[in-house]
Amino acid sequence: MTSLSTPDTLDPSNPRAVAERSERLLRAIRTGEPTGWLREELATYDRAAIDGLVDDPDAATAFWLNVYNAIVQLELREDPDRLADKRSFFTDDLVEIAGERLSLDAIEHGIIRGEQWPYGLGYVPWPFYSKAVSRWALDDVDYRIQFAINCGAASCPPIAAYTPGDLDDQLDAAARSYLDSTVQYDTDSNVARLPRLCLWYRGDFGGRSGLRSMLERYEQVPPRAQPRLRYLSYDWAVALDRFVEHD
């Protein structure tokens, strides 16, 4: 098996090979192996390699989730206090991909969430991203990505290395696990308390009706319960290296 720290040849015309590189970066971070050559490779990719991801949505989703989670870990390991200045942390250009400098917000809201305004609750498109971000933006927003993105805070979901071939099952497992560990349902009052992410990105979930359907789908509430929805607070304390145990 090729070492995570050993450069090898990448086929830039194969979106799944490009996605595998992001998975390798995340695994190298987890195991403490050198990541410099992988970050350098990301920075110097031929633009066509990243452009080609749009032809394989699963590869694109896996790639950008892994890159986001990897950059957060690298940046906060270097300086955990960075998260205290959330505006700077999320809007500064922290990573270079194929010659394009990108912020965490550009990756999450511009690319993964399909050019959404970070503060629009999932209802407000934002047409002011760079041309590269617009070109790389995913067409369809899968609400389950909210249970896969880790910004380094204690309330974030755990980190997995996402792969295109297993993406649907992985996102389903991430959603179920995170909801199981956070949702609080009171049978007597028929009130469900959801993680704060469900409020911040409510439109991604299809509004309140979509959230109720999600709760039923993942067996957080009884069938046809139609609970009232409340939202839990968010713990912004830095919490690094929270990887899924079985990943």
C-alpha cells in the first residue's frame, strides 16, 4: 500500500482520483503523517482537474467536504485561538486549490451549498462569489452535508473521510449519528430540540416541514408526530481530532 506521505502520479482527468487525494490528505492528518506535498499538489492542480469534478457530483461533494475538514484541522492545530475570531477564520483565504485562493466560507457556502449567503438561513442565493467558486458550485444541496462539515467547534459533527463510491451511505450514517447524539424529544409536550445547524440552514432542510420529515426519517420522533421545533445552543469551544472511530 502506498504511504500517505509518498507522492505518486495523479490522473487529473479522473474526478474520483482527484477526490481520493482529498481523502488521503484527511487521513494523513489523522495519522500524523506529512501533508505538505498533498497541500502543494492541491495548490498546483491543473484547473481542468477541479473543473472536472462538476461531472461527478459525488466525487465533488467528497472532495470539498474532505478539503474543508482538513484545512480546519491544519489551521487550528497551528493556532487554536483562530476560531475565537470567527469572521476572520471563515472569510480569510486559507487554502489554494488549482491556483485559486479560497476561504472556508467560499468552500462551504459557495461550493458545497451552491452559492448560498452564509446568513440567509438557506433561502438567499449569493451571486457575489468568484468565477471559480461559481464554476465549482454544486447544483443540488444535500442537507446531510451539514452533518459532515466540521469547523473545529465542540458542537460540530465528527469527521469522516468521504469517498465518492460510499458517499450516500456515509452521509446517511453521519446524519443519523449526529441526530441521535443531539436531538432531544419530549413526548409529553411534543417538542423536539434540534442542533443549531438546523436553524442556521433551515432552508437547506426544506423549512420546518422538511425538518419534521427528517426527524421522522431518522426515527427521532414517532411517525406523524409533527412536533414543535426548538433549537439547542452551539458550543464554539475548540475541539480538534474528533474523527469517526470506525472511519
